[in-house]
Amino acid sequence: MRRPGYQRLDSQRSGHQRLRHPLTALLLALTLLTGCSYGDKPAKQVEVAVQGLYSGAVSADGRYGVVGSIQHGGSLWGLRSGERQFNWNHRKDGFSDLVAAAFSPEGDYAITAGQQDMVLWRVADGQSVGFWNAPAGILDVALSPGGDLALLGLENNTALYFDIKNGGLKHTLRHQGRVRSVDVSDDGDWALTGSDDNRARLWDLITGELVHSVEHGNGVNSVALSPNGQFAFSAGQLDKALIWRTGSGQVYQTLTTDESWVPQRISYTSARFSSNSDQLLTGTSSGLVQLWNVGDGTELRRWQMHKREQFRPTSASLYGLGFASGVYYAIASNGFVNQLK
């Protein structure tokens, strides 16, 4: 497909007591604000980038992870072995700054995106299948089954759905703000988008029509669709996180980490439903991973990701999450893949 701008080539204390020392008050405030983020430690962590990451994604079966390193460009990793499989960059003579990545539902293909270009890769042999330019800055990407079509979330307030193997624009999904997060259903029939206009939207990819729109209190920066197609997850920046029904657009669960009377303002940066759609993994900008029961919205487990320096504010955002046999994987922006049990 050759067309203009589209060419082939991220207190108070009860009672009447007072806190008599400023340090005591400060420590209590910090405890109240951060206490909810504590969790179990990872069972294991593998360093994949010394200087950190721009992006990361985990395949649906938890076998592979793709990362965009700040220093060394893109690469595919075997998560079970912790070994690098292939180096993936968009040019032969240097490293690429990869801002987004995703796998096809069955894991045979992966897409990596620079600021305005993208490459489709075969996972089995690491070979590139196609190289394309986008008409605006890329913020997020997703692939349909078989890696046939790609959905791009763009800075120009649109999401584009196009044939990434052969060329040809299928749909332009228009928003009133930058499209920060996108997902495609496992059957390729639906798209979910999150935008700076404070809305998560469900789209029919057969017709390109809007099906449902769910409002948040802030820009939506994380979305995910369940494999069975019945549920959608969406979360706003420093705002509530919702599980809602794709059939009706009605909120099914409101996820919260509120404990006691202390309100929590959390930014969810990634999410992934389990293969049977009964559980949900979420990751935050503060390095917290939580496992949720979709049926009743309860939190089942939580983990705090590995830090480079334990006594400095070095928490990392979560870019990619995955379910595997008996374990979970989480790719963090500080350059570590965390294995959780």
C-alpha cells in the first residue's frame, strides 16, 4: 500500500492525641500513602536491559517476551530460559528506539514500533515480514490472529486498522484525544481503545462502527480484552480501573486497592486476562502487579517488582504481563523480567 503519509519501506489520628514530632507525622503519612503497594517479591528476575526499557510485551502463553531497550534496541527473549533469541531493530546499521510492541494471540508473530515506523516479525525464525511507516506518532500497537492485521494507537487522535502483511487500510477509528492504548480480540472481531479524551471504546472491526463508550475521570492509558470476548478492562491515569461487559457496556467490577479509609490514586500501565478469562493481571507505574478474580473483583495476590536499588525511589512501570504454567511474568521499565509465583 502506497499512499501519502502511510508508506511501506509508553492525617489525622483518632481521639485528641497529637503527633509531636514532624518526622513521626511524615513517616505515618508515607506509610498510609505507600503501604498498599507492598507485596510478595518475585521468585526470580532476569536483567534484559542495563539502562532500562522503552517498551515490552509478553506472549499469551508466557513463552516469549519482546523488549525495546534504551541502550541496545529491540530483542526477543525466551522467558523460560531467560535467554535472548533474536535482536530486532528497524535498521541494519544501528539500534532502534522501540516505543511499543505486541504479539499476535497465538504468539506466532510480533510487532515492534518506533516513533513512526513498525516491523512485523516471525517469532519462529526471527525474520521480518514487513516494514511500514505510520502517518503520525505511534503510542501503542496490537495484532489480530495470525498477525494479519495491526491496530495502531496514534498521536493524531485516531486508531488505524490495516493489513500489515499485504497493505491496505481497513478502518480509521476516530477519537477526541490521543489514542494511548489498544487491543484486538482473539477472534479479530473487536477492538478496544483508550484515549486522552477520558473514554475507553469498543469497536466492531467488521464494520468499523463504535459499539460502546465507557467514561473515566482521566485519560485512559491501559485497556485489555478477555480471550472469551465477554469482558473489557480499562483504566484512567490516576483513576479507577474497571472491568466491564462487552455485550452491554455496563461496568461489571470496579477494581480498587483501597484499604481502611486511605484513598489510593494509582496509574495502571498494563493488563492481561487469563486464557479462560476468569483472572486478570494488572501492573502499575509504581511496580505493583496484582492478580484479580474477575467474577467478584477481589484481589488474589500482589507482588512488588524487583528494584535496582532497594533504598531509593527506583520503582518501575509495568509494560508487559503474562500467564504461564504455574507462574506469571512481568516486564518492568527498569530492565528486568520478573517471574512471579
